[in-house]
Amino acid sequence: MAKLTVEDLKDLEGKKVLIRVDFNVPIKDGVIGDDNRMVAALPTIKYITEKGGKAVLFSHLGRVKTEEDKANLSLKPVAEHLADLLNKPVTFVPVTRGAQLEDAIANMNNGDVILVENTRFEDLDGKKESGNDPELGQYWASLGDVFVNDAFGTAHRSHASNVGISEAMKANGKDAVAGYLLEKEIKFLGDAVDNPVRPFVAILGGSKVSSKIGVINHLLEKADKVIVGGGMTYTFYKAKGIAVGSSLVEDDKVELAKELIEKAGDKLVLPVDNVVADKFANDAEYKTVEGAIPDGYMALDVGEKSVELFKETLKDAKTVVWNGPMGVFEMPNFAKGTLALGEFLATLSDATTIVGGGDSVAAAKQLGIADKLSHVSTGGGSSLEYLEGKTLPAIAVLSEK
């Protein structure tokens, strides 16, 4: 990549290294539900501390709108869990600015780790974090000697803790670089879209065409085939004149779907059969139908023939990007298409296989295949915008090699 990375930093011993991580993890009763994002950040933290750097970590957690939110969205449990993952003490600083934070950093020894309180606590006073308040970015930048951004999940957002710190660091003649995780995300997603080994097949699922218009458009230009599943399938069905019953349809996007179908030619691969139900519930009566969906039924998953069609489309692929489920994945009776697709991807040992998006990642974990895939992305919104061909502000602002 053209940006400086953590390995370009020389002589880290004694340096105060500010690191933007993505520890926006689920917490219930003080227990971390899924620590994948934390584990993904460990290589960068360990590299810096093993080189004698002083690691000062920043992260957001949820959205802070009221004083009550602060009680539920503290990063204190995250600091405790991180100490277990690192097998070393992590000092939690329960503020985002001021003497307590400054003293904690001043008293660090080489190799120490500090986790600063939730950066979005700053949003209670005029959205200073999520609004990229320049004074806040400058203040945080003043606390360190160098900045490492390792939070791909927020790279599509221009916040004080990523873009703000980077801009202030560079203005002061200091470096803002990518951590290992950010570098890996850019490499896999960037190479897949801009320089794929072909055939390149994209799999797009999810409920709405409107949320993935840009992605579909961009990938129709880049990929050899684009498989579409999930709820957005039925807007395409309606555009093709296929009856959809009471399935999810965005009526205001039917004309757009017609244009995409025309643009795609034989690149677009739609399901040929669907699992339909008489209500939106796991205990609904369901059956598999080909073609038209009968009145009184809604499609909630792709059928077995569709899965076979998708496998046939994928079998010779050398690059695969998958974002979004094939059905209502949270209901076990309608998760089968998504899980079958995930299982098949794990068998493509000669292909670069990249998975992004919450439900797709959840399916990979549920199947235990995450380690058989080339890359499991940690950023839902960021990966979508990258696949759309957009410039991500927190990456664009980093120091050039």
C-alpha cells in the first residue's frame, strides 16, 4: 500500500504511540460477547509494546446520547478483557481528557498499555468526537509522538479520534500510519476490487437494494459474476415481472433494478428457487417454490437449486467477496442457504475468499470456517464503502510512504 505502516516506524523505544483501535464490542453485564475485533488488534499492540513503545489506545463504544448512556458504555470491562488477551496489565483511564489522562501517560513505562475512556463520551457536548472537532483532535494528538490507526471499522467516518489526530500529527511533522489490521483490510479488499485474480465473483445479500446500489453498480464493472441473494432479490424479481407474493420489495427501486439487470447482462445471478413462508417467523409454515412466489407467502431464504447454481458459479472462482446473507439468517429455518454458501466457500482452497458484513461473518463463525477463509473483515460499513469504490477518509489522511 502507498501509506506508511507500523513497520515503517523506527526506534519506538520510549515513544508514546497513540493507537486508534476498534473495540466497539458487545457487552452484557460487564462481559464481552464477541472479542474478534479485540483479537484482531493484538498484533499491532504487541509489536509496539515489544519494541519498547508506550501504547495509548483510543476506541469508541456504541452511541453516547445521554448521561445515562455513559454508565452502560464505559470501556472499563474492555480494558479488563484486553489485559487477559495480552497477559499483561492494562491501565484504564476513565476520562477522555484532562490532568488524569495526561498524568497517566506521563507515568507510563516502556511497554505499558493504557486504554482511554470511550471517545464518544465527547459527543455529549456537541458531537466533538463524531463531528471531528479540530480542537479535540489536536489535543489528543498532543499526547503522543506518533499515531497508528488500526480501526478499519471506523475508517469510513471522519472522527476526531482517527482523521482529527492524523491531521494534527501531520501538521506537527509527525507520522500517522496504518496498523497491521488496517493494512490487511486494505490489501485484501483493495486487491480484490482493483486487481483481482480472475474469475472474480461477488456475492451480495441483505434486505435492501437501496443500501447496496453503489456496491452493485461498482462490482458489475469489476466482477465476472455478481450473485444476489437475500431480501433485495425480490425487487429484482419484480423488475423482471416475476410474482413476489408478500416478499420484501422496494417499489421505488424497481426501475433502478431494471436498469441494473440491463447493465449486467449475464453477469447477474439471481436465485431460481426460494424458501417461502406464510409469516415472518421461525415457526411459520414454509415450503420451497421455483419461479413465482404465491400470494400470501413471502420468500425468506434461497432454495437448494439456487445454492447449487451459486456453487456452479463459484467453483472456478479465484477471487470471491461475500457481503450479506442469503436469507433471514437470524431464524434457523431460514439460515440454511447462507450456511450452505459459507460451507462451500471454505472448500475453495485455490481462491482468495473475503467475507464482510455482520451476518456473513456470523455465518462463517457459526460454521467454524473463519480460519479457512482468506480474510474476515472487521468493518461492515467500511468494507461496503470500499467495495463501492469510495475513498475512506481515515485511510486517505494517513502519511504517504
